[in-house]
Amino acid sequence: MAETHGLMERLEKAVTRLESLFSDSQRSGGMEFDAINGLNGSIAPYVEAFDRLLNGSVAEFLRYSKILEGDVKTHAEMVRAAFQAQRSFLVLASQCQEPQEGPVASPMSMRSVLTSGPCLSQLPLPPPPPPGPPPIFDTETVKDEGTAARSALFAQLNQGEAITKGLRHVSDDQKTHKNPSLRAQCPAVRSPTKSHTPSPTSPKNSPQQSHAPVLELEGKKWRVEYQEDKNDLVINNTELKQVAYIFKCNKSTLQIKGKVNSITIDNCKKFGLVFDNVVGIVEVINSRDIQIQVMGKVPTISINKTEGCHIYLSEESLDCEIVSAKSSEMNILIPQDGDYKEFPVPEQFKTAWDGTKLVTEPAEIVG
């Protein structure tokens, strides 16, 4: 609040100073001066435009600010004083001739007006002085120096074999490839194209963080995570509302008994899954070398971003839909005559325009 009162006093002093300037101008000029309209009651066009601003948005701002009270009202009084000082300055400027040089107002009054708000800072300032003439170079001197340097260079190149006469002779005892003692004194230079064995002080890559294996029921989700070389993983006592999420399991096998809602295999390698029944979907994502055996029924199996996936269907699950994207080496094994027959899932497709729409079909494997 102290800073606010201080700024209010500065604005009031600015107004008082401008009014004193008006009085001095009246006494020196010998003409009638109106503190509101200027000399002889005439108003400059830009003062009239400023009055329209005062009577419009500024008056509306002051009216609403008085209603809010508190700091808002105090700030509004400061704005009012600033706009009054600005108008007084504009009236004074309209009655004065443009100065030949120097500022259009004293530093104190100008600074007081300009700090009152961004909208009051757009004052016309005298144009900057024109730039001085560019530096004058002696083009003839530059041209002569360039010609002389070029002539000296060509004179050296035209010496032929004589150009080596200025080189200093290096004896055998000064050559590093013939003097082992010099090689020992020179530091070894590392080749940028060859790899080097890191020194004991070189920073080493920190080992990958290991995670504890998980196989637990969390709410309605069976979590099977970070299992390594486990071929006896079993989930019993399942319910229809439960789901299974298998994450980063390698070289392991899991059997899920009963009926669950869905199963997801994510970021697994060399992983085997055997399950009874799934009422929703079995999903394989970002994995490699996955084997799935369906003992009962499953409506949909989805394979995404996976390399190598073998699916063994049962007699009950032959109506299962296989949806694949961005995957390779996918095979579906169908039971026939007590054994399984393997059918590859197409990875390549061809698309053609039939006159009304695009038609896509698997491309035949040649060879």
C-alpha cells in the first residue's frame, strides 16, 4: 500500500507540474489559456480523440472499479490521475511548437506519464537522427594489396622443385619411426575409427534392474510378471469376471484353468500359454516366440507387433477369429485325425480398385 500511495503522489505532482507549465505559458504568451480546452478554447483533433477515449472505456472502467472498492478502487484512482496528466500534456503539446532537439517534456513529467500504464506509453517521439555516411574505403589500396598477395602466391607455386629448398632437413635421429626413444616420449593418439578397451576408471553401463517375479491376484486381475525359466506356473480357482495380464515373462509356461474374461501377453519371449476357456479376447502384444494352446473355447485372438506366434486350436474353438497387425511368422494349427495341421497366417496382401472400392486379399506365396 505504501508503494501505491507513493505512486499516487507522483501522479498528482505530475498534474500539478503540468498545470504550472500551463500558467507559465499563459503569462509568457500573453494569450488566454483554458486549462480544459487549451488556448482560446480550441481543441486539437488528437485531444478530441483522447476525450472520446476518456468518456468511453476509461469512464466505464472507473465506474465499475468504484463499485468493487478496496485495492481495485485505489488502482482506478491512479489510472484516473494518469489519464488526467496525459490529457493535460496533450493540450500543452498542441499549443507548442515542435522542439528542434531534445526531449518533448522534462524527464520527470515524461517518466511519470509513461509509467502510469501501457496505454499511456504511445507518445509521439521525435524521429531518430539520420544515420551518418558509410565508412569510405580506399578501394584502390585494397585492390593493389590483393593483387600483390596473389602475385606472391603464384610466384611461390611456379618455383617447381625449387620450392622445397626452404624446408628444413630432418635427420634420422629426429624421426619417431626410426628413434624408439622419441616414440616413448610422445603420448599415444587414439584412432577415431578403432574401438578401445575401457580403462578401469571409465564409467561402465549400470546393470539392468532386476525385478522380483510376481504371480498374484490383485482385485480382478491375475498378475504374472518377470517370470524366468518357470515351466510349472498354474492359475487355479478362476472366475468369469477375472482377467490375466502376463508381462515380461521369458522361457516360461503358464496354465490357466477354468474360465476367465480375457488374457493379455505383453513383452514376453519364448513363452507358452495353455488355457481352458476365455469369454472375451486373448491378446498378444510386442512379443516373440509365443505358443498358445486352446483347450476349450475362445472367440477372438489378437496378435500385434509380434514375431513368431503358434496357436493350437481345439475342436470347440475352430470358429475363433484371428486378428493380426504388424506381425510375422504366425501359424494356426488345426486338429485333424488325432494330430495338428499347420496353416500360415498371411503377412503380405495386395489391394486393387474394383471400380467402386478398394479390395484387399492375401497375396499368394510364390516358391
